[in-house]
Amino acid sequence: MSYQARIHDLTTGEFLLACRVEAADLHNAESNAIYHAARALTCNPQDMDVRHLHECAKRPEASAPGQLRW
């Protein structure tokens, strides 16, 4: 599943990064988001907090040309 995460500084609450991560569940998504942010910003992951995390909506599958969807 795909998740959207917003990472903030744990002490100041300052917004650091928004990212999309792939994970099997919310717990793994949070860990992946912090890992991604720590690598991108070269910060200590223990100084980061995921404040907003939600599953991204799945896009509807496209119909093949000439087929109707009911």
C-alpha cells in the first residue's frame, strides 16, 4: 500500500519533509517515512516525528478501449 507522510522535528515541531512511502501497514509506513527523511535530510531519525500519515486513495483501473464499465 502507498502512504503519504509528513515529517516534523521532534523537539521544535518544525515541518521537515512530505513523502510517499510503500509499506504493508501503518507501522512500517511510519518507519519507512522516517528512514527516507533521515537519508534525504542527513538528520538523526530519533529527532523526527511523523505527524500525519494516511493511506493514499487507490486510483480506479482504466477501462480497455471499447469496453464499458458498469
